[in-house]
Amino acid sequence: MTQSLTAVAREGRTKSELRNLRHQGKVPGVLYGREIAPTPVAVEEKELLALLRSHPNAVLELSLPAGGKQNVMIADVHRDEISRQVLHVDLLKVNMNEEIRTHVRLEFAGDSAGVREGGIMQVVVHEVEAECLPANIPESIEVDITTLGVGENLLVRDIPAPPGVKIKSDPDLVVVTILAPQKELTEEEAEDAAVELKEAEMRSEEAQKHAVDNA
């Protein structure tokens, strides 16, 4: 089911006008795209927060009183660094007939063989970058970890892409690793495991930053 979001055009752009808008429970934003001029808008904060929790990467049906309905995606969200209040939102108009890149959440299914043996599952990557038509964006991608044993990793290349979807994240990124049971590790082995996990996380962060910089 297509999620909807209602917006109204806004005129105020000064700090005091934007602050007053937020006090009214609204979030200022801008709607833009290749076929339209940037349009200042405001959306209901409660409605936006609900979408960010449940469908942050989904295609939304945006209703504008003077502009009809538009297919959009949440392109960027600016939050206060301390309170985490949403201060501004960018809405990108999308063409339903053109492929786009977005991020899709991963859902891990199954009872890992390694965990059954006492290992500890460590999730390194929680979402992947995907390319597809807007209508084909999955809410999540299921990852089966049933056969993953102690000391084994699951990489991005191991994730089956849903029909019509291409996974664009670095195929060598570690998604999940099963660490050996801590009670069986010597101090030296525990340090080695911690270093190995930290290196995997750093490679993951660097690869994701590279993907963003080159998108």
C-alpha cells in the first residue's frame, strides 16, 4: 500500500518564521526534482516521524493543495544535534519509470548454526544500497543466516536480490559475522577477535562512504 504525506506550500523563510512553524507541529521542507522548480513546503511533524520510523525509503504519495499528488521520496532529513528534533526535510520527486538508488533495510531470518553452538552474532551492516524502479523498492530484504557457523562471515555478495532489484553496495562488505563464544577465548584471542570486528566495521563504513561520495 502506498504511503501518503500531506504538505502545504509555505511562504516564510526567516528563522523566526521557521521557528514558529515548528512550534505549530510542522516541519519546513522543500520539494524538488528534474521536472519542477524547488518548492518550499511544510508537513505535519507527527506524520513525518511515523514515516521515518516505518518507511524511511519508500515512495510516498505527496498531496499538495495547489499541485495535486506527486510521487516523492525523503531525500534528506536535518535534525538538531542535541534534541534530534527534525528541523528540515528534503522531498525528491521521482519518475516511476526511471530506476533510482536508495537504501533498503536488512532482516535476518533463521537460527544460525554458530549461535546454536554458543557463538555470538554481530551485525555489521544493517542496510544495503539498491537500484530499481520506485515501484520495486522492497520494504526490507530477508537474509537467511541458518547455515552461518562460528568464525564465518556473510558478505553483501551472499545476499539474494529481490526480483527487479540490483544490490549496489560493495560485494565484499561483511554483513554478519559469528564470533566464537567469549568464555572459550583466551585474552589474546579475544583481543584478536575485537580487532578483526573493528577492522570489518571500518571497511564497511569506508565502503559506504565511498558509495555515497560516488552516487
